[in-house]
Amino acid sequence: MKGVGDYAAVDAASDTVRYGDLQVKILSVDALIRAKRAAGRPKDEPGLIELEAIRQVRAHGNDPKSETADKVS
């Protein structure tokens, strides 16, 4: 994946979350930002603004948990 790397790098840059009864891996916010920046697509710019805001909120300890997806330790 451009900006993140091969499968092993993507796997390492992913978080495991619980969604209902399932555990799934999703790309971390930081890795998603790197991938979208590396893609260089204008259509990703609005999403990058939102992702940067999410990263900033999380960095300041104000990370409200989603009701449907909880990060697995």
C-alpha cells in the first residue's frame, strides 16, 4: 500500500477493534493519513482534514469511544 508498505507493514500499522461480536483489523489513523497523502488525490483532501482533526483530538486525550467499535488491547 502506497505510503504504508507491504502486507506486513500494513498489518503492523493496523489496530484490532471489536465490532459487535467480531474482531477486525483496521488501518490506524496515522497509517491512513500516510496512505492518503502518498496517493496524492485531490478527492482525499477533505477526508485528510478530518483525519488530522481526529489525530489531534486523540493526542490530547479526548478520544470519545465509538458505541459500535472498541479497540482491543
